[in-house]
Amino acid sequence: MMLALGALLAGAAFADAGPAQRKAEPNTLVPAGVMRYAPGVFPDRIVASPSEDAATGFAVAWRTGGAVDAPWLEIVEAGDSPDMGLPRHVRSTTRALTTENGAAHHHRADVDGLQPDTLYAWRVQGEGTWSPWRQLRTAAAADAPLTLLYFGDTQNKNASLVTRVALEALRHAPDARLALYAGDLVSGGDGEDDNEWGEWFDAAGPLPSLLMVAPAAGNHEHFEEFEDTPQERRVLGAPWSLAFALPGNGAPGAEATTYWFDFQGARVVVLDGTSALDLGTAQAQARWLDGVLADNPRPWTLALIHQPMFSPRQDRDNVLLREYLLPVLERRRVDVVLQGHDHVYGRRGGLVEGRATPQYVVSVAGAKQYRLSDEARNTMAPVAEDTQLFQVLRIDGDTLRYEARTATGRLYDTFELRAEGNDRRLVEIEAGRIGQRDCPREATLKGRTDRCWE
């Protein structure tokens, strides 16, 4: 009886803490004055990214304390015995970065000469320590089935609210080999930048241990130098080039944030919308993109960029992207353009009537939620507000299947592109989709009416 009464009272107390008493959640879970993510003797923030040819190589980035210089990566073909044989040693390069969490060394090791479709065990070194062994399979042949994940902006409240999206994505796609992030991984500029990066890695959870990660840079990976002066300009933040070990085959003027790689049947091209819009590289990126796609031997093409070609948020219009990059995406018949930035969901086709590709998609994985413009509601379908999402893409022979799912795994959007010679046929799949989601709130907890949640 007492237990039942206690449960009843606890339930009543929980019910009393209703919406009227809710407060906006801070951007990180780290209390003021707490050093949660100090670098140390153990390697952390370990993430593998594809080389230009993901069948024969990948690169790894990781972090340690400042006493570690040029540590080793060990790699060996994975086996069923704990004795997997003598590993190969790969020496890393090291760069320093000091943040609110102290002095750190960030390391990069490039692993080449690997066999396609082969499971490798690997680990990285700290200060007299090693990480646990991780296992990663190299890309297979171009005709092998491929499953990959795509996430829109994570940005805010990563550890608190993005974690569940990453875990749900793995539940629905345990066979995924690649994860694409469409920029604004963190928010930055709040004095907690390194805490935010620490929480991004917490939110990613097991993803970097199981598959390769390829991110696009967003505007929040840049910062404003000389803010509020005539010399104000965008500058790429120092953490970006240290957090990921990317291929380094990008466009002139945007080498750190643009790149391409082949992964089985797909060529993936990563663009930098911020550099194109604010740093004058739109034309250079367009020429580079055209060259990368001109001799593309892969049957499928994906483009990843932060800012959308067609913005679904009110009062945003990325004119330079449509002037320079959009014509190349259309002419080279890119299959799907994966985008973020606008913190809603929307999908539309390209400019040529009757042509199935490109399909332009905007999505959001994180907690910040904006509102749709009237134009988006008229030109995109489906659309959504107030919804955290992840996407699963499956390429199998002449079919690319796309699924957008909510943070609870419910199906929101799905279609197939079916190759018919050099053309594509779009097949909309309505079965199993939930209905359109719109923002039910007039304002956020902070009183903003231009957003749904923050």
C-alpha cells in the first residue's frame, strides 16, 4: 500500500511539472565551471573517414593530451582469435589546439594499401595507453549493395537530444557502412566550443567505431573574425581540420572543406556552402565539381552541402549557390543532394520538368527547429516542422532507395530512384508514411515566434 501511495504521489508531482513550468534547456549538459572534456593520456574523439578510394584506405583522427606527439595507429586484418597476428604500424602527424578544456594534441593517420571489402581491426595510441580495438570494413566493389546514413544539422543539445537519433538510426540500419553529416555539427561561439565538440562525439556514440564518417562544414563551423567592423569576415574554426581526417582533394580556396570520394557504387561530393556564399569560392567550387563529375565511373552520385539550393525557411535565399553550383548539379544529373541549415524537412525535384533527378532534400537531426515558409509548403512535398530525423539510403544495383525517419523510427518520407539506361525513374512510396507534422507551439520556451523549438 505504501509503495502504491508513493508511486501515486511521485506521479502527481511529475504531472504538476507541466509545460507552464518548463524551462529552456542549456546547449550542453556541462555545468558552469566543470571541465568535462579535458584531454588526457587516453585517446578520445576517434573517428575514421574515407580516403578518395574507400575500398583501399581510410584516415583516422583522434585527440590526446599535449604530451603525446606523433603516436601510432595499429591495424591488422580482423580475425576470430584474439591473436590476430602482427599489426602494421602507421605513424600519425600531430597538431596542437588549446581550448576551454586545456591544451590538446590532435592526431591524423592515413592508412592505405588495404584490400577491398575486408574487415580490419585497428586502434590508436595515447600517452602510454591504447584505445580499444575497433573494426571497420573497407568498401566493396561498385556493384555491391551499400547502406549509408545521412543526418541534417545536429548543432544544439547534441548529448541531450541528438544521441537518440544516432542510436535509432543504427537500429534501423545496422548494416550501414558510411555516415554523412550535412554541417553545423556544433553551434560554437558561446565559449563552450570544445564542450560542444565533446558532446557531438558523445552523440555520435558507436557510429565512428562501426563505419566511416564524412561531414560537410556549415556556417557554425566558421566564426566571424573582426565582428562588427568593416573587416568582418568568415573564418573556418580551428577544430574542423583537426576533428576529421578528410581526403584533401577539394576545390581551390576551399581545400579544407570540400572533397570527394568513391564508396562502392556511389561517388560522394562534399561542398562548402559557407565558403561559396561568404568567401568568394562559388565559381571555383562549381568548376571543381564539374571536373569531379565529368569522369565519374560510378553509377550513382550524391552531393552533400550545408546550405540548400532551395531554402524551405522564410527569408532565406542562397542566390550564389543557384547561380553557380545548381547548374552543375543539374547538368551532371546528380541523383540526390543532401542538405541542412534550415532546421525543417523538405524535398523537391530539380528544374527540368519530367526529369527525376536531382532530388533536393533538407533535413535536421538536432533540437533547433525552425518554421516552414509558404513557398516551401507550395513547392516541396513532403515537408515537416518540429521533427528530428535521420535518413537511410540503400543502393542496390539499379535502385537507390531513400527513407527519412523520425527520432522514434517512424517513416516520414520514402522514394526510389530506378536507373533506366542513363535516366532515372522516380517512384514515390506512400505506404507506411505518417502524416504531415507541423509545429504545435506559437512560440519557443524563450518566447521566439520565428522558431518552433530551440
